[in-house]
Amino acid sequence: MNFTYNKNEVTRIANDNHYIDGPSGVLSQGTEFCYRAEEGKPIGYFYGMSYSGIWQNQEEIDAARLAGKAVLDNAQPGDCIWDDWNGDGVITYAVGKDADGNDLCDRHEIGNPNPDVMLGVNLGCSWKGFDFAVNGAGAFGQQIMRSYRSFSDAPYQNYDTTIFNRWHGEGTSNTQPRISATGHQNTNWVSTRYMENADYFKIKTITLGYDFKHIWKACPLQQLRFYVQAQNLVTFTGYTGLDPEVGNTAGGSNWASGIDLGLYPPSRTFLVGASIKF
């Protein structure tokens, strides 16, 4: 068994901003960049808005405005309740700073694709000609950005089953906003709506073998072993996408990771084989 603790931090970026943004249009066409490299932060951290529910009715929106809560002018029932992260009383998506250098944008670090802990397990035993081995691997403490659509707003594109949990009337959902046929903040703003925790542990291989030389003493071979093996047998995870082991190539930058655009998962495979030594 091996256990690795991972701490990732960017120490220097040689430009005036001290950060580098990833490209736009990664999660889907119509979205801005979703990850950033910045001094003092983990590389490729997710950058976006957070929201605290869905507006259920107009009375709720009006009451929030009367109470002085930051609400978008075009907010309507079924929209995301965006968090005023910097506390300036205005919901702002565009990146910018005021005259004093304070950040005007409510986007912030919403996730980290780099796992805190990585784990590997290799177990094996043998008895009277039989041999058995299990190999597993896991990662814990990371997040994934997931989007399986080409466009942020296109009503005739395919959806995954999360669309069944969308808001379509008061009380129907407090997590998934309404459908919009045109561009809207609910979908084209990068936010925690696209982010999921992605802890996982995978049974990579299980092998059971038997060497018939154990009972065939006169066998002229050094080994006459037959075995069965299962590969990618099971994944233990709470992640709702296809595979939490996304890798480090999605997103168009060699320093990006944890972006799931529909990467096809590895196939579960069953093998029967023989190992013969002369």
C-alpha cells in the first residue's frame, strides 16, 4: 500500500497580474474561462460564481431587494440566487478592480482539481498452486468541473438526466435553474453548478490463477498456469459523471485538470489467459 499527501501551490507567475487564465469556451461555447493559475493558489484552480439556491417566486425576489440583498435586475423565478461574494451590494461577473485595487468581481476560487490524498493498494496471496491479487487506486479531496453540452444555451441539444430536476414551478427545485432558450447567466456563467466533489477508489484489477504443475508433478514445464482477470471492475464514488479519474489533458492547457467534457470511461474487461514457461 502507498499513501501520498499532495500540496500544490503556484509560487511565481512573471506578469503584472500574477495570474494566468485558461481559455474561454471550455465548459461549453458561451462560457468564459473556468480555471486559473495564480500565485499562492493551487495550479488550475476553478474560478467562478457560487449560488445559494433558486428563486422560487417573485415575492421572494422583491423581499430580498427590500432587505438590501444584491439581486440581478433581470432576476426572475427559476434563476440562480447568486452570492455577493465581495460584499459590495452588486452581483458582478466581469473581472475588474476599482480605483483602490479592490476586486469588483464576485467570482472566486470554487474548487481545486488537485487531490489532497492519493492511495494505491496492491494485495496478493498464494496457496497450494492458487494465486490471488487485487490492485486498487484512489484519490480524495479534489473537485471536478463537468459539462456535457457543446453550447451553454441551446434548447435542442442533448441534456443529461439532471435536467429532470430543473426548476419548472415553485418548489420543484432549489439546485437546478429553469431552462432558457436564449443565453442566460444560469448556464453561461461558470459557477458551482458545474462543480462536484470527485473522491473515488477503483478496483483496477482482480486476478485469480492456478498453476497445474502443483498437481501434475511430471509436467515437463516450469509453469502451467491458467488465470481469470477482471479489469476496471468497480469504482466507489459519489461523482455523478462518467468517470472521476478525468486526468490532466482536458481544457486545452497542459496545466489544466479535473475538467470532464464527456471523456469515455475505461471499459470493464474480463480476461481468461494462460502463463506457460518452458
